[in-house]
Amino acid sequence: MSTPMRPGLSQQGRTPQFPATALTPTPTPQASTPFSTTQAAAALSPHGPRSSPQQFKKSPAAGVLASGITPGQTGNAPLNFDSPSAAAALGGLGLDIQFDNISMGGLLNGAARSDQDDRKKRMDAVIQGLWDFDTSRVSNDGLERLAVRLGLECLWENDKALLMAGPIMAVEVVLKAHVVDHATLAFNEQSPSLEKHVDKASAILTKDLVLSPGESQLTKKISRFRTNLESLATLDKLSVMPGLNCHEAVAGIWESLERLHRWDLERLREDPAMSGKSDETRRVRALCSQHGCPLMHARDRVGLTLDYWKQYHNYPSTKVEGDEGKTWGVLIDCAPANTMAYTAVRVSHNWIGPSIVKSHPTDEEVMSATGPILDWLEPPDLELPPAEEIKAEGGLEANGALATSKPSEVVFMATFNPPVVVTNGVAMEIYKISAFNAPLSNSTFDNLLFPVTGGVNYDPSEPRVMAFTQTVPVFADVHKGQKVPELKAHSNRLMVDKPVYGQILTHVPIAHPKDLMAMLPMLRQYAFLSLLLDNSFKPREGLDAVPESRTAKEDTPNSSASDPKVKHLVDSSARLKVDIVLSAHPIPRLQLVFAFKETTALINLEIQLGGKVHIVSDNIFHESESEAQSACKGKFLNRKQWAEKLEDCENIGHWIEFIKHKLE
């Protein structure tokens, strides 16, 4: 292979002559010039330069010429450029230099990253995988690694206390014999709205780290503490001092929501239906039917949560912060703005007026109101001062304009806990309230509620049938002292005739607490719907249940129905078959079909806004007490009262057994 040479006189038929210096080593280093070929040859190596990254300068033209020489371009070796003047020379020669696919390490084919960058990317992926795998334990090294990972400063005090500090907050973890004794949260600024919640936050952090009875240092994970510390560190990173304290901003929302919650409790005390009820019962009622219940640092989580729905909320023993049942809430936090149009976070304790309701509402507000007209206020926008580096340069920005204050690039973020499955139409309404542009999914509503298992043929355009045999505990003689329930088997079958597309709501940005108030009725509606369906088609703790998988064309029960543990329930002739037809658009509807007396009961239900049940039609209930005297046991119930019974028990199987017990 001949070496490319500068064109000159023809050498054909002659023996190539090499100067003696070419074969003799010389101690004099070769001068680096724009037309040096030594570095270009190294750049063309698959491994790139080995000795130093400085061997190959990152000149725009270098990467182009290293990989852009074609067979038609003969006579010149690949060129390298150590200075901008050489690149400018190419412009004078009329060469069209393209800046696309510039190689960082001289790789061929215009590779975008060097081997070093690829290795770093793979290593970061491995570290992130280990981080997500959540294997860290509570230890000196584990705590320090966590703090460094979150960007916090670490300071050890004689191996007995670790101080993890950010710009605004600090967490001190005190250890005794390498075992955590307690943790304390503190802020570097005195703020009454923050200080009143510090003790609760410190108690949660301590609970995350100390050993519980039966735990060992070798098994105590750091995962819960990591979640809470990450939440605090995020607020710290997003804060810009002076001007924006994200901790103060979240606490300000709690102040306003708490005043609204106390106003709800006062109204419930005046309600005759709530007379004689305890304050905790009124709090639960306000949580599910009014404007929610704001909680700061509750249920082992540091931060603000607005609870809006709770299982067993009509039971007298249910408490707001109790562990009984499932709770739906919205986590209110701060996040960086990642869209062009957004409403920046504002710091205020006065999001709502002192009187809560408007004293002089407009005619338009009166006509469109479905409840009390709240006196929402608009706090002033927050303007941050110019950056310190801009001030030091005489108040000029990069474009030469005078430095001025600017809005923060932080928004309030509402995270739904747990995520809520809704139809695409409802998702669009919620996104419209929050001015959030999010892509809609192409999954059906029923598939999001009950995902299709692997190996099952599923066509979203065709009707879907899903079966599940559920055991229902029945207290038919509870007034006679019955303590042990009678178990009955219900063969439930869910049918979806007209599938509609759905969406899983995880988070939305909000500009004002009133945005959440507009979402609560829809969130309660679908939270209650999911609860009804889960209680009928998912295993329940402590109860034997037999799942069956069927499609619209294959009505064969699953082989697990022969399990001897539940065979006496499944094979029993008293098993009740219940068909539930789900229609999700435009409003969630359930059609219940089951055997009743000598005929078949047919009940059409609507799950309305706020989680309210409305009986649209039926063939078993009566309008007046006179018609039901011969067929009703005990007190007469009209359709509205029957609907309230379903709201109370939150279980279709329990409701059907109560109907059969009372009316059959």
C-alpha cells in the first residue's frame, strides 16, 4: 500500500529514495503544525489517541477530515488542526465544513461519543441500577453515600454524629456504637410555619433509621429514610436564596388548606345529621365529602399530603391517620418547570381569604356554583434577583442587556398517591385544569384496571370477559350476637362491551390550591369505582378466593378452581353467579345481574362525582313502604337509602347478600 504523497514529478519506473533522516531516530520532537499527519494517524486508530487527549485537538474540521476523505480525494493525508487559524484557512479555500456528527475522540463514521464517554455512560447505568435496586443498609458508609448522592454536604463529628446539610435545611443523625439513636431536622432560618412541623418530621426520620424489635443492623434498609431525605433535598436544591424557599412555599399551602379544613369541620358541627358524632368522625367526613384533609408529615412520609378518599370512611372506628383501609391522597411538592408555559411557584400563607367564602360573589359565580363560593386569593408573583455573577459584571447579561429580576423556574407538583385510573375524557379535563399537556395512552380503561396476563389473547376492540370467584363473609344474624361470619362464594364475571381508552394519573403541575379542589370530585368518583371492582375481582387478605380467566370466546374456568382449600366453596351448589357489566363512558355505570327469588335481579348503577351511587333502574326495589311490607324484613329502605348502603359497605358482594337477606 503506497503512502499518499504531495503531487509532483512523475516517479514511474524509478526506485523510491528515502532521506537518511527517515531511518535514523532523532531526539528532536516533531513540531506540531496544522498539517501534521502524526496525530491524524493516531486519530484514525480504532482506539483513538492513547497517550493524552491533547494529541488530538477538538477542532471542528479535524473530525470532518478524519472521516470524510473519499477515494476520489487523493494526494493529501488526513489533516489535523491545532488552532482556530487553521480551521479559518479552510474557509478561505472554499471548503464546506459541516458541524454535524463531530467526533469527540476521532472515531470513524461520525460517532457521537468516544469510548471513554460510552464507558462512563455504562458505568452510570450500572450505578443507577444498583441505586434503584435498593440494597443499601443503615450504616455509617450507607448514610454518607446517600447524602453525597443527593448533593448534600457531610460532616462527621467523632463518628458519633453525621450532619447532612443543604443550603436551607440540615439533618443530624446521632449514632451510639454505630447504631442510629435519633435523627433531627433543622432549618437555618427561623420560620414559625416550618418550626411547628419540625418535631413530626424528626420523629419520622428517626423511625426510618432506628432498629425496630426483631430487626438487625444487617437487615435494616435505608429505603424509607432515602425517600424522605430525597424529598427534603429536592426542595433545598430548588430553593433560591434570598427570594425562594420551597419549604416555606409548601408550608404556606398547608396553612391555607388547614384553615379551609377547620371551616369544613365547623359546618359539619352545625349539620343535624352529624350531631353526636366525634370530632374524628367529622374529620373523616370532611376528608371524603368536603375539601379533603391536609396533613403535614404523616403516615411515615415527610411532606404535605391532601387526603381526599379513605376506605371504610363510614365506619365509626375509622380515623384520618389510622392504618385501617386504603387512603387516597395528593402529595404536594415542588419540581423544576420543564415546559415553556408554566405558572411559577409563589410563597404565601394567604391563598384563601380570612372569611373562607366570598361575601359578595358575582352573578356568574352564583349561577355556576355547585357548593359554597370560596374566596380564593391570588398571591403576588415571585421575582428573583439577578444572579450574583451577573451583578459582578456590572449588571449586564450575556446579551448585553441590563440584568433584571426574573420568575423562578419552579412549579408546584401534585402527585397522586396511589395513581388513579380514569378514562381519557376525564384525564383531559384534569389536564385542562392544570394546564398540563401530557400524551394520552392507547390502553383501554379496563386493561389499566385489570392488566391482561401473559399468554392471554387480548384484542382491545372486542368485548372482554373476566371471571373471579370471591368469598364473601356474611353476618346475617349480627343483631343476634353472631361473631363468626358465614362464608359464601360468589362467581363474579366482569363484562366490558364497549372498551374505552384510559389513562393512569400520576402527577400534574398546579398553579393554585383551587386547582386541586376542582379535581377532587372526579378523583373520588374513580377511586370509589376502583375500590368496588377490586373488592369483587381481586384477592382479599384473609379470604380464600379462586381466580378464573376467561375470554369472550373461551368460557373455561381456570384449573386452580380444583384447589382443595376452596373446593367446598367453588363446587357448592349455593354458589351465586353475579354478572357485572362495566360501561365507563360518558359516566361510569355498573349493571348487576344475579339470581333473586324465582327471577333474576337487574340493577343499573351510576358512580357519580364525589363517589356517590345513584340507582338508575331496577326490578326489585319498591317506591313506597306499603308495597314492600310483605317483602321487606325490618325497616323499609327506598332507592336512595339502598344506594347509601352500597356507599357504606363499599363491596358489591356484601351489598347483594344484604339485599337477599332483607328482601328474599
